[in-house]
Amino acid sequence: MVSGDAFAKGKPPGTPGGKPGGETAAQNLSVPTILVGSLGTLVCGASVAAPRDLVPPMGTPLTGYEVPGYYWVQKVHTWQAQCFNATEASVFGNWGDNLSGDARLKSGSPIRVELVLTNMTDYSATLPNGLQGYTVIKLEPSKLDRLSAYGHEAGGPLGYIPITFGSGQWLVHDAGMQLSVQNLDTGVFAVPLQPIAPEINATGKVVYGYNLRVETAGNYRIRFNTTPAVTFTGTDVGTSDANNAYLDIVVVPGGGQGGGKPNR
């Protein structure tokens, strides 16, 4: 079995501001996903008519945490939601909560930039029962999000509990996604338009993430640019056109923690 557990974070190797080159995330795909272009070592079905079968969790032993019961745990065990390859997709973009909430984004501090692409094409005629995956939860609620273990509940006749997701809950990966960040006050690009690789986060979602740090306070515009094969129908905040999602943020002077809380 090849699991979806090797995805580069942040910017490509050798570029400032992102994660160091070669860093990977040992997380498993838990939410059904459409691939437009390949995604690292992730293996998916040839089409919507032939998605890959659900990969059950593997590895021993089960691990108990603060939440009662036993769980298959990210980074300890392996599994994979169903997924398939497509030549095109329509998507809705969801930005990280920290970018549109009340978190103060500060110069000189890390600002987490995230975008999730949710499928907007109705596949109910082709797959009326949807695709299966897993609901991954935070297992150690007393810990910070980044320190907690995450996993899905063990049990049932199979020893694991799959969840069926409708097509409006599936995610989309675009192999040609690009990112830029422009200072609107000066016109200078803090991040020139460049490819951005996705990652699989702790809850098993495909996420486009970037660790932004700017030294100058001001107004900035974040842009995610898809290939022509992936079309935006809208976003939860900001603006969009067919192949771009834009979000303007205000960065205030100062240090401290400016990252806020990313998408889950």
C-alpha cells in the first residue's frame, strides 16, 4: 500500500519564508479527494467511475488518549480515504480562519496562509452513495492544536468506522496551484507568483499552506492561482474569478504571535 504521507509544506526548496526544503508531513488522507494532476505518492483511482477503494487502517497497537476509547492515530497508523483522478473540477475556496477573523497579523511574525478547495460538481448520479473516508478528531483537547494527537475511532464489526461523504464534501487537489503575496501600498511582491505544493493536515484534508512572514506593516493581497482545469465558483471571504482567489489582509507593526488558527 502507498499511503498519502509525503507532501512538501510551504514554499519550494531554496525560497525564503516557507518551510525548509524536503520537509514532509506524515499524515493520512481522510477526506475523499479529486486529483487534477498527480499528488506525490498518493495513489488514486483512474476516474469517478473507478475510484480507489477505501484503505483500512493498519498498524499496531491501537492507542488510547484522553478521550475515552481507542483510536487509529495519525503518524502512528496508516489509512487512506477514497479518491480519484479527473481532468477538471469546479471548486469553492475556504480560507484559514485566522486571515478573516479577529487575529492581529503582525510584521516580523509568522502568518499562516491556508486555502482548502471543496468540490462543487454534483456526482450523485455517478456515485449516489458518495465516497468513504474517516472523521479525524483532536484526541488530546487539553493540548495545543499543534501538539495534540489526531485520529479516528476504532470499533464496529470491521475494527474501524468509515464515514460516507457526499460529493459536496469532497476536496480537490490542483497540481498546478500557484501563490503570490503583494504589498498593495508599494506594489512590491513579498512572494512572487510561484508553485505551491499541498499538504495533508492533521485532520486528513488536502490543504494549500504557506508560512508567510513580512517585515513591513501594510496592506497585502494574497492570491491563489489555479490551472485552467480548476475553476472557482466562489470563496467564503475575499473575491475570486474563474482561476484566482484573492484575499486582502492588514499587517500591523510588531512582533509576537501573528499566525492565528489555521483551517481544520
